[in-house]
Amino acid sequence: MDNLTVYESHLLAPLSSPYKLHQWLWQQIDPEGTHTKRDFLYRAVETDGHWLTHVRMATTANPQLQLTRKSYDMRCGTRYRFELTTVPEERSGRKTTRILRNEASIPWLEQRARRGGFTLVEVDAALSQPIVFRGRNGRRITLNDTLFTGILEIDNSLNFAASMTLGIGRHKGFGFGLIQLNEE
């Protein structure tokens, strides 16, 4: 695979909980309610009383959205600067343990990189403040996210294309897992 073509957009959303932001984005992307599965990734950053969201999807669900078609070079050996905000967690059976130390989160990402078709050439990790909000049933949700930055090198183009469209880690519905790339 030489190239991956996806559709990307930046949307300004009303400031609300991550759960309500996800609902709002889903309505923008699929106003007819025809999709039963989330097929988009996003990353939201709070700015001036709104969420600035970077959205990526493999298909165009809503023709009203201002989408930019973007191609990424997927050839093995290609290097990119990357940024990834995710929630590192280890699962053992039914138990989930959150990784709350930067030095423990880098091996977690290295393991996902091997499965995801890339190698970490350089990587830094910065743990953010916990995000606390109420879910759809009113239950309190706390997520401890980590921002990874660095340089990656593609070593399996098909697996890396899947990482780009499906994301890394869990909690993608709350804006985590989107790998953002820039030319090295």
C-alpha cells in the first residue's frame, strides 16, 4: 500500500462534557442517523469557550460537512512527526488498570506500535490532568490521558493504515486515539 486517503475536517463545537461532544459530532457527521457504528476519530482541544475538533473518517457520511481529502504516504520506511493523545490502560481479564506514570506509558505505546505497523524512533510522554464528567447514565467517568509526541517510522503499511483509521487505545468515543501526523 503506497497511500492512505482519508477525509479530515476541523469543526468548532459548543463547550460541553466529552460525552455530549461525542453526541454532537455524531449528529454533524451522520444527521440522518443511518450509521450504527462510529466510523470516525476526533481530537478536541478547548479554545475560547468552544471545542476545536480535528475529525478523521474513511468515508464521507454527510455531504454538508466541509471535508478535506488528505493522502498519507504509507510506504515502509516513511517517517512522520506524530502527536497522539490516548488513555493508556492494561487489561487482565475483566480488570482494567490505568497507567498513570509517564515511564510506564512509553512501553505501553511501543507494544501498540508493533501491532499497529510502526516503530517509535523518538517519543515523549506527558500525563495530563484527569478529565471528569458524567456519562449517559449519570455515572461519573474519570479519564487520565497521556499526550505522546515524537517521530515514528512505518514498518507495515497495512497495519499502520488500520491504526490511522481505527485509532490507538480505548475511549475513542471521547476523542482519544487519533494519530496526527506531520512531515518530518
